[in-house]
Amino acid sequence: MAQAPSPAPAPPAGVPGLYMDGGTAPAQATAVPSAAPDAQPINAPPACPTPAILEDCNPCCPKRSVCGPPGRFWFSAEYLYWWTKDSRLPPLVTRGSPTDAIPGAIGQPGTQGLFGGDTGGEGQSGARFDAGFWLNECQTIGFEAGYFFLGSQSNSFVASGSGAPGSPVIARPFLNIPPTGAAPFQNSELVAFPGVAAGTISVQNTSRLQGAAPNALFNLCCSGSCCNSCCDSCCDSCCNSCCGGWRFDLIGGFRWMELNESVTVTENIDPSSSLGSSFPAGTHVAVTDQFSTQNDFYGPQIGVQGEWWRDRFFVNARALVAIGTTHQHVTINGTTVFTPAAGAPTVASGGLLALPSNIGSYSRDEFSVIPEVGINVG
């Protein structure tokens, strides 16, 4: 009598596809040995899920399609050490020879420049602060604002002469333009001269730079991101997808930048003999010239920025250009104070270079372009 076929043995764990559910085993499957009674089941690692937004990687990270890096708010503070372009000043203080026709004047054989020409150019410390936030859940539209400043840079110079025999000749050179219409010529004002006057001159040159910029951010493209905890329970391919990423954004906003500079020259002269009718012997003379400028740039700006990160390491860069106008303002002041040996001081308007003819405030507007390129690694 024919016998009913024996039921197929249960498939070994971890070897799917060799047995059919609820049916007779195919002929080629009969050669497969049955599992030993004491064999342990084989646990193959689960396949890592790869949906488009990695929603099943970890329940802790339900929004891996959000543009990273994680976090809707950010703040940064940086220390700055910048070099600025040199400021160029005319010769303001010279040392001359008592035997020259016009001691201390530019072009005389014994004249040496003491202060003037290129100044500054040294490194300046400062700081920059940036803060921002994303306006939507996907972190594709945001707002940021930044401010930076460089500490005030100051260059000081002092020269003096006692007026004793053999002491140095200290002078202030200038271009003399005769009111008669004669040809201009180089001249000088004596601050100290042996046997004539003792004097001291000081010069101070300052500058300060600061700026601010509010910007809107619009994401152009990015990779997904999620919290780092997803790497604790998923296989390597999933972990590599969610512990890093990149983004590329468009930036548009407004920029303000301000540069303030000033030059102040102060003389204190004590003639030991008469220096003409204006400087009688025994009179103390104090001369001050002050020039200050304020430059304010205002204009829209546009640019791009990109960032790449992996775990705790990041690299970001940005490039922007601002186009607008610079409002330039200059203020000129000058005074001369005469204090006789016996009598009250007399104050006159005007110094040596700041005269009644140019004392005042002046302003104008100039077209300007300010580019910016930066990269940060951390």
C-alpha cells in the first residue's frame, strides 16, 4: 500500500528560502540534512532600514529629514586678531640742522622725518558675536544677526628739545602758500631750537572699526540629520547616515560698518628769546591741531554659505558682497593759547594746519563695495 509523504522538516533558523511554507519540500531540498537535536538557532543581524528619510532607524530620531546640524537656535563668540591697512600721514614732525636756511623744512639738507608716512598696520584684537534661529521645522528658513569690533588702535609720539646749546632742533614742516599768489615753498614752525626756545610736541593717531549685519537664510540643498543617539542601536550604514551631514544656504541682508580715525598734534613752546611779534620771550605757547573722521557704510548684501559636519568635527565657509554708500564726515579744530609771563591767557582760533579758513565740519557720500570671505574649522 502506498504511504503518505512525510512532512518536510522545519527549516533551520537563519536559512530562509530553502523550504516552502505548509507544503512538500522540493526535490532538491531533500539533500539538506536536518538540524541536530542539540543545535542552537542562528541569529542573523537584522537588515538596516533604508527608507528615504530614515524614519525607522531609531524611535528617538523621528525627523531625520530636517536640515542639520541639529538645533533651531545657535550662538557663537570669536576672538579676532586682524591686520588693517596702513594709514598714511604727511610728515608732521622733523628734526633739522641749525645751519640750514629753513631748519626742519622738507627738502633741507639736515632735515630728518620723525613722525609721518605709513602708520598702523599692526595686529588689532577684537571680538565677533553671531546668533540666529530657524523659523520653520525643516530648518530651511532662518534669521541671524552678527556684530564685530576691533579695539581702538593708538599710535603716540613725543619729541622735545631743551633749547640748550647742542640740543636738537625740533620742527613742524608745512607747505607755505603766500597770500600774494607767489609760488608755494616748504617752511617749518620751530618747536625747539638751541638758544631760542625749549619745546615739546606730541602726536596721537587713533582708529576704531566695528560693524553689524542682520541676514535672512534660505536653504538651497542639504542632507538629512538626526540626533547622535541613533548610532547606538543601528548598523554601520545607518550610523554613517545620521552622524554627519552638509548644507548649502543663500544669504541676504543688510550691512553697516563704521571706521573712525583721528590725528591730534599738540605743541608746548617756551621761547627764551623773542620769536617775532607772536612769540615774545617768556611767553608760553600751546598749539593744538585736531582732525577726526567718521566713515559709515550702509548697504544690502548677498552671498552663500556652506557647512559640513561629522560627529564633533565641522567646517563652514561663507562669501558675501555688500554694495552701498559710505557717508564720510570730517571735523577740523585748532587753537593757539598764549600765556604771557604776567597776564591772562589769550585763546586764538586756529593752530598750524587747522586754520580759521578750514576749521569746521564737512561731509560727503561715496559709492562703496565691501566683500567678505571666511572659513571656520573646529
